[in-house]
Amino acid sequence: MSAQTDEALEKELASFLEQETAKSQVQSSIHTLTDMCWKKCVTGSIGARFARSEEGCLVNCVDRFLDSSLFIIQKVEEARKQAGGQ
């Protein structure tokens, strides 16, 4: 194999690993979100539908989780850009 081929394979592998890591992080976040919101909001017995209060709580819980996750991501990106610019 040539050095170019090795470099291309290395880049492809790095890209693949980055994508798989991102998928894993998303799955982990979804699991955390599901567990946290379920424990917080679902208080009654499980039926065909959620109670109105449970449904509203779940919607709010998911919205707040996503808002806070996006806020954290933005702050991390800002810090990363500042660190890279110095």
C-alpha cells in the first residue's frame, strides 16, 4: 500500500469512529432523557394513554432537556472556538 492509501484509510476510519461515537452519544442522551422524564412524570398505572398531567409533564421535560442540551453544546463550542483562537 502507498502512503496515500494508508492516509486515506486512516481518515476514513477516523470519520467512521467519529460518526459511531456521535451515534452512541445520541443514544445515551435519549436513554437518559427517557429514564429521567419517565421517573419524573409517569406516576399512575400504565394504560392505553397517558393521563393529561403526565402527557404535559413529559412534553415539558423533553423540551427542557433539549433546551439545556443545546445550551451546553453552544457554550462548549464557544469555549472551543476561544481556545482555538488563542
